[in-house]
Amino acid sequence: MGAPETEVLIRQHLIDPEVCIRCNTCEDTCPIDAITHDDRNYVVDPDICNGCGACVPPCPTGSIDNWRTVQKAAAYSVAEQFTWDELPVQQELPAEAAAVDAPPPSDGGQQNAAVSAASTTPPWSAAHPYLNLYDIRRTATATVAGNYRLTDADADSDIRHIVLDFGTQFFPVLEGQSIGILPPGADASGKPHYLRMYSVASARDGERSGYNNLSLTVKRVVTDHEGQAVQGVASNYLCDLQKGDTVQVTGPFGAHYLMPNHPGSNLLMICTGTGAAPMRAMTEYRRRLMAAGKPVEGKLMLFFGARRPGELPYFGPLLKLPPSFIDMHLAFSRVDGEPKTYVQDRLREAGPAVTELLKGDTYLYVCGLKGMEAGVMEALRDICITAGMDWPALHARMVSEGRFHVETY
Ligand code: A2P
């Protein structure tokens, strides 16, 4: 007979609310939907979590890797965890309590990561990223060097190119990494706003080469996913910033959504809207390398979706890039008199060129609306099948080799 519930100990998986940056990576990664969130905290449901650890390696901050030994019957509930501002300390346990049930995995979840749909390791040749140099207890202070509207004046959305300068503070970033922005003020319950993550849109050597600055691509959020009116706290704060204002920043974050450094690597980039940020960063870095006469033999292929040309961030500068540098496929969904076209439609149209690229030393990046993920995966599968390729095997190999990166929201 087993020990009664009051005596059985478990290693309860918890998320540190002080360190968590609410990036949703853990919730996206958990294979059994044990992670959930409210508008303040990300939490692990003790009734569902099996301690597999699949969420541990992708977490950019390490806030996910917290465990407390508790009596099974007294595990911290989801409702209780939602109220936390900090983790509880480890409680002393009764001496008669039984052995620990379900210890955390010793491999940090690597086995699970290998079968997930996207890479949790970086490309082999990626530069080593700096991580978590600044957190909410010790932020970096950036100064706004510019805030420019990217979308047409009459466009549905207000998307901004915001340049932040770090002066003499050490704030190195790589293309594909994100930073946290801490909006000032407090929410309705009086608690300070939590930070929001934004992908860096500039190359590692600065928005302006040689400067200690970076750029972000920020859309002013005025509706939620259901179309109801909401004021996005951080996005409205950022979009309203004036040159010279200061901003509290954390990070950098992101250890695997990084670009390869070896010159023969191809980049296949698929994005919608502000998902253009990492693609702009990677493209600009490659462009600078070429302009400096460095050897860059790899190809660049971009699929980019927006409602209309006037809604597509960086439309003008993109069109100036020569086809010999980047093979560009734009998809517009709301142009009068034209059929609604998504990035996955353009992928299918360009099937032979895409599969040729996928046969080579190619690194794939997806960024943008969550809704496009399934459509993109289906299109990739179909064009590979048409080309007589074994898509499941190729996909699995790309994932395990750090060549298949997805960031959607
Ligand atoms: P749509 O016109 O159907 O909304 P947004 O401007 O909202 O950021 O969206 C960027 C682009 O992504 C738009 O063209 C939008 O089309 C498109 N989009 C929306 N849903 C999907 C989807 N499931 N797959 C691919 N693209 C999508």
C-alpha cells in the first residue's frame, strides 16, 4: 500500500514571478498544457505537470527552473500562484513524510526538446549571446534616439521604428534576440506593470553601425485578438515616446533564435507584420557583411505578409534590396480588387525554389501571428511532398540541428 496523500512528497514545478518576463515560451512549449497564465503570472498546474522539463531549456530567463518539495496534498494551487509576487521559500517538511514523487528531469528536458516542432538550440555557428544582463531589479536605461511611423498615415495599424540608445552601458544583442521593456506606472490593482518583450530589429553592430543602439518594431495595440478595444500598456507607451525620453530595459533574452555565422548558410525567413523585426536584423547584418566585402555565399529568401503595402513595415527599404541579394515574396491580404494572399500561399507558389533551398544548408525562421504557424507548416509539408522529399524527416533534422526557429504570438 502507498503512503497517504498527506505524506507523499512531490517536487512541485514553479515559475519565479519576479524573474519571469511573460514571453509565453513555456506555455507554448509544454507538451501537456500544464502551464497557464492570467494577466500577471505564469504558473504551473500541479495536477497536470509531470516534471518532464520540456519547458526548461527554451525559457530565456531561467525563471521556469524552480522546484519546491511539498506534500502532494498541500501543493500550491494555480489560484494561489496567481497571487504571488515572489516565490515561497522551501518549507520544512515533517520527518515522517514519504519519498519524493516525480523528481525534476536530470537532462533539463533535452529529450523532449528534440521532438518539439521548433529548435531549442541555436545554429552551430551562431555567435554566443549575452543573456539577462539586466533584470527588473537592475534595469538598463536607454534613451530614445528616434521614433518613426512605418505604416502609411491612413493605414489600419500604427507601426513604429523606435531607436534606443544605451550610451556607455554594456548592452550587446544579436539578431533574433529580444529585450524587455518596463512600462512605468501600475495596473488597476496598484501593482507595477510587468515587462513586455520586443524583438530587436537591428544588426549586432547597432541600428547605426558602430553605435551602442538598437531598434524595435512596435505596433500600437488598440484591440485584442477578438477585436475588442484595449489599450496595450507597453505598446502605447513605446509608440508615444519622444526623442530624448528614457526607457527602462531588461535583457537581452533569447539563446536559440539566432542566425548562423558561417558564410555559406542560407536564410529562409517567413513573417507577418511586426514579425519582420528579426528578419530585418538578420538581413541588415548580411547586407553589411557583403558591403564590407566579406564572403557571404548563402542565399536569403523572404516571405512577408501584411494587409496592404502601406501596412508592411520597411516596405520602402525592402524594395531597394536587389533580387541578387534577397529573393523576396510579399503577400497582401486586403488589397482592393486582389485575392487575399497569405505567406503560405506565396510559399506554395515558390515551391520549387523553396525546396531547392531546403535541400541545402538552410536555416528557417518564422515570426509573427500565431495563426500563420499551422498554414506555414502545411505549406512546407506539401511543397516538400510534391518535390519527393521526406518532410517529417527533414523537419526533425532541421529542428535538432538548430535550423528551424519559430516565434509567434
Ligand atoms: P488578414 O487580412 O486576414 O488579417 P496584421 O496586420 O493583423 O498584423 O496581420 C498581418 C498579416 O497577416 C495580414 O495580412 C493578415 O491577414 C495576415 N494573417 C492573418 N491570419 C493569418 C494566417 N492564419 N496565416 C497567414 N497570415 C495571416
